[in-house]
Amino acid sequence: MNKQVSVLAVIAILAVGLGVWLSQPPSTHTFETELLFDDLQKMANQVDSVEITNAQGVLLSAKKSAENWLATIEPEQSVYPVSHDKLADLVETLMQAKLVEAKTRKPKNYIRLGLQSIDTQDSMATLVTIKASGNSWQVLVGNEVTFGEGHYILKPKDAQSWRTDKTISLPIDIFSWLKQPILPYQEQDINAVSRVDSLDWQIARSANGDFQLMNKPTDKELEYASILNSIVSNLTNLKFEQVLAANDEFTQSLKVLTQLEVTTTDETTFQVVVSELDGNHYVNFNVSDPSEYWQKGYFQVSNFSAQQLMKTTEDFLVEENNTTGDIDTSSKAVDEGDSPY
């Protein structure tokens, strides 16, 4: 009996407590998601500088110039255009990112989230700085969330770390966010391409828009109809792995493999030089307008890409079948009864 009374008493107390709790207004301390930067959106169109740095140094230092974004690669190099899409994606992501889960406030635990200061030698974090009309926003980006979208982040001068609801794409090296492909031309912008060394050939656009191999041997056919377009496509889609500043020691060490001359539909003519050094391949360009960004350095390209620019006339044509004679001889032997049996 006493046991039943005790149980009933506990239930009554819980019921009274639940009623009091339900009658109270919602707690003002309940966390609601908030934007990573609540004032970036209204300044997004005025962003004029983006710098991305990690423990190894500056990955990207880009500034807006008129309608272009230009990056400084090395102090001795000229500026180089940056991918607008990658920059726009970064700014949009940071503008829309929300803080969805508070994480550690203890600096000793930052390492678990990849949020050690970039001044620490082994830091895996990346510091992003965005500027717009004298205003500045900074965030330290750590590890990507293991499951789902998001990154761990830390704002400078704030001990509280957070998980965001969006994954933040960042460059992996100083070249990965530079403009690709190298040349500012599309395939339809090219009028003619010539190889101007001992293995010279020329292709030119005809009246119907197709490319023709000039002085093609009358007894030979192209390997396939679009093969001449392929070298133009390889040229206009040429991408680089690194951009190197030109200096006398480097240029004198290069072995020139071939040289092409290209004429565009607006009658611009430029040279493409393919070289090799220590197993690596490089491309550089010579053009009359010295302001062109793509003629101010040496571009390291993949060995495959270099080979596509080193075609010979024979590479465009159908190969001769050298097995026909052997087959005829064998057939003749059987017809004449010259069997080994």
C-alpha cells in the first residue's frame, strides 16, 4: 500500500511540473541558426579583394581591376587572370553559409577540427579574407564535415568554433584558381595553323568552314574527317599545370621541340613554342601585343598535351597497310599447291 502511494505521489509531482513547464514561454536561450557573415550579402557586389592563405603561404591573392580579377603569383611575375566562377562560388557560399552547430571553445581541441592557427607549422586550416570598400571579413576554415555538407570554422578573435551547413571550396595550390584554358580563343576563332619547322605543314579554314590540309598528297586521305579540327581543339583547350616566370637561365636550358604559327579570324598572328626540360614540357607564346597575359610566362603542360601539338603530316593521313603483300603471297602459295604437307 505504501509503495503504491509513493508511486502515485511521484506521478502527481511530475504532472504538476510538466504543466508548469508547458505554461512557460519559450526560452530565449534556444539556439537559432545564424549567418556566418550577416552583413556580407549587402556588400557582395562591392567585393574587391580576396586572399586565401594556409601554413605554406599565400594560395591566392586576387584583386578586382575594372571587370577582371587578377592574381599575383610570384613577386617577379606579372598578374594573371583568376577564374570568375570559382571566386563567385566562394563569395556566394560564405554569404549564404549558416552556423548550425556550436563546437569546442577550447584551443587545445581545435586540432581535432583542423582549426589550428595557420601560424602553426602543421596546421591544416585555411584563412580566407574578403574585403569590400574598406570592410573586411575573415574566417578560418578547417576540416570538411565527414558526413553530409559543411565545414568546421572559426572566426578570428572568437573562441567558439562552429559547423557550417555549406562546404567551402578552396584552392589546393597557387595555380588551381587561375583562368583556364590558357588562350582566350574558341575553336571557331582560329583561321589557320602551321607547323613552321623542318616538318612543316599547314591547315586552313575553307569557305565552307572546314579545315583543309594544304598540299595534301593526292594519293592519301585524312585518317578521319575531323582530324584537322582536333589539333585546333587541343590548342584552344590547352591547360597548364604551372606558370613559370621567364628568365635567361631557364629559357636557355629548354630544348625546342616544335613551333606553330596561328592566325585568328581577326587576323591576329602568334607563335606557339613547345619545349622540353628534364622530362617536363613547356609552352610559351609570342604575339605582337605585349599586353596579352598569356605571352608573359612559360606554361608547364602535361606530356600528353604537348604531344598533341607536335603532329606531323603523316599523323593526319591514313596509314598504309603493309600486310597486304604477305597475305597475297600466302594465298598464292596455297593456290599453287605449295603446301608443306
